[in-house]
Amino acid sequence: MFVDLTRKIESGMPVYPGDPLFQSRIVADHSFDGFRCSCWTIGSHLGTHIDSPFHQFIDGEIFDDLSLDFFAGKAAVIDLSQDIDIFYRKNIQKSFHIEPELLEPFEKIFENVSRILIRTGWDRYWKSSDFYRLFPSFLPETAEWIADFPIKLLGLETPSLAALSIDVSVDSLSVDSPLKEEVKDRSKRLQLKLNHLKNNSLNFGLNEDESPKIETNDKRNKKCNIETNDSQVDKYLAKPKDLDLNLSAERALSDETTRIADFCEETINEVQLHADQECHRILLGRRPPILLLEGLVHLEQLPAFKLSNGIEKKASDCQNVISFDESKTFVLYCFPLNIENADGCPVRAVAEIK
């Protein structure tokens, strides 16, 4: 028996915030051309899709670099939906955290199966306003726990690994995390800029069109730009100089400088990364990588490993350790198209239950 685990791609379907919308355009039609041909605009992470390491790493593998057995073979479902459903009934505007302790009872399954699908029940919230915002979320420490097992693929009903509302502080990142030094360096640069803004006065004056200007170390008479990336903030680091100040220009620049300084200070005090990116880098960056199959549906139709008394207890409770049962496994097929430089690709995911 085959079970289709794929969400239908159709016009108007929700997409991950910032991703392109799906569009379908008729190029040739039966009535005029005698045949049908269409042109599609489609994001690489639309609907049920799979991520390649190139999604997170400039030198990461694309699908053509990986052997086909990544995409087909024995799989199993771990069902966490019962307790997750209870959580969302009690909590509003919160995301469920999938911590390592929740998966520890299933250690034997991770040891014996190369493709693990996590059932959370989140597919029922499809097209709701919270689907992309509050879905059950992995933490970086959970991703690191999974990365210790010899699995090739992790499948999810959720659109990604962690919700947009979940952040991780730099202090919680692992020592060897590829993001730790990157964030520390950015924090230091912002701190230097903030110190300069606090300790040096700006040069004020007026352009011919009466708009405010500032004088910087290397460029003169640049109009205010409200962008707050590193290169733009540099333009606000000015040498002190005594000039007659026009009140409106002074006020405009003072307000803008305060805003830039507040941005720097806030970013320094809350140096955070989305847990989603950190989890992706942990799993896709492992060698060999753990591919991510996201946006699955109909996992409730598959045999599953689950705890009869819920997941509140930890693996240290011996009665909560799940034994591996071969009869609860199935064969998963999820082949992506062989597209050049693919960082991800929608797939047709199918389970064969024997």
C-alpha cells in the first residue's frame, strides 16, 4: 500500500515568509495550439520540499552530489502529536519546544532507521495564521542530539525546523558552532560603532535644499540615510567640529543618530540568531549531511512509534524507553529534481507500507 505524503501545489497557497509565491501561466493551450504547455514560478522550498546542504553553506552539496539512497529506503515515524496537541490547547501564542529529552525514549529507533519522520499533528493548521509562526520547534541542542545518530534524513510536517518566533542567544550555541564567532564579531563591530556615537559629536550643516547633512571622516555633505547595516552606520561616525546649527537640522540628525545608536545597543544586548538557521546548519553541516524533508502530510496514516503514557517522562524512566519493532517501518521515496545549484526542491514524498 502506498501513502502520498505530499501537499498539493496550487495557486494562492501559503509560502514561507519572504519566499516567492507559486504562479502558473499558460504558454500554449489546446484550443489554439493543439497542446498544453505551462510556465511555473516556484520557490525551492515550497510545500513539501527537501533542503540540500547548499541551502546553508556556500560549499555545501547539491542533490546531484549525493547518492540516491539518501532519498529512498527504510523509514519510521515518531509520534509526538498527543502531547503537542495538549500543549496547544493550553497555550496561546506560544510555540512547543522539541527538546532532546522528548526524543531520548526513541533512541533505539534513531539507531536502527536511517530516515526518521516526526509527527507533530501540525499539518492540521495548514492555511491558519499561525502555521508559519508558532509551529513545534526544534532547539539547537535537539539538532545536536539528532546529529549524533547515523540517520540520512529527518522529515517534518512543519514548514521548517524552528518557528520565526523562536530565537537562540549566542551564549547557548555550541563551542564549535559555525555561527558563534560570526555573531561575536558582528557584536564587537556594533559595540565599536556605538562607543563612537556616544563619545564623538556629529558635524551638522545644511545642504542647498535645506536637508540635513553630516560630515564624516572620508566623505562630506552626505544626506541622512536611515539604513542600519554596517556600511551605512559608518557614515554616521563624524569628526567633531564647531558650526552654527540650524535647529531643525540639528533635531533631525540628533533623532536619527539616537535611532542608530539604539539599534546598535539593542542588537548588542540581544545578540540572537533564529534557532531555525542554527538547527539547519547543525544537521545539513554534518558529514555526511542529514537532509531535511519538510511540509509532510498524512503521517497519521503510517505506523508509528509513540509512548502510551505521553512524553512528559524522560528516558531515564525505563518503562518509557521504546523498543525497535521492524514491523512499524516502511519504505520512503522522496526524489528531488536534478536542478543545477538547487538549495532545495519540492518533492513527491510517498511511503510504501508492506
